[in-house]
Amino acid sequence: MVLSINFNADDAEKMYVGETATVSLSNSFSKISGTVSYITSGTTYTEY
């Protein structure tokens, strides 16, 4: 399973490939565990 999740840029800077991750599913007591395999910056800047 592959999850694509957006994070605040400050939080994303603290993550690293290979780190263990656990995701809690909304409206459920279920959790999914896995490993971070890819991180990219989704930050965009607009100049006026």
C-alpha cells in the first residue's frame, strides 16, 4: 500500500527515508505501520 500525505514544511524537514511511520485511520481504532520511502518538497512560492 502506498500513502501520499501532505505535511507542514517544518514537520516534513524532520522526517527521513527509512523512518518508521504509523498512520491512524479516521473513525477507526485501526493503525497502519510502514516505512517512509520517499520525501519531496511540495512547497511553492508565488512572487508578485
